[in-house]
Amino acid sequence: TEIAKRLNAIIAQVLPFLAQEHQQQVATAVERAKQVTMTELNAIIGQQQQQGLQQLLLRESARKMTIIIDHI
């Protein structure tokens, strides 16, 4: 895809400036990313959305409790 091509181009430009150890870490991460399936990606996105929703609900509950306490 176009996004993958652009990301690879950016990585290729930045990689030479990294320490050898970090270059290896990036190479390993890129290889792992190439192996991620759409099913895995969708599962990760779903988990992040669920976590975001939970955080939003917790913040809203805390806000409501503050309002209730302020009125006591």
C-alpha cells in the first residue's frame, strides 16, 4: 500500500543515523510488522478502542461524582 511504501522510505532514510543496536531493533520490528495479518491488526484496533471507551467512561463517571460532591 501507499502508506507502507512511505513508511519504508522514511525508515530507510532514518536507519543509517541510528546506533547499530537500534538498527537491528528496527529491522526486527519491521519484519514482525510485515507478518501481522489483518485479523491481528483488527483485534489490536478493537482492543485499543475498547480501552479508550473504558477510559472515557471512567473520566465521565469521575466528573459526575465531582459534580454530585460539590452539591452536597
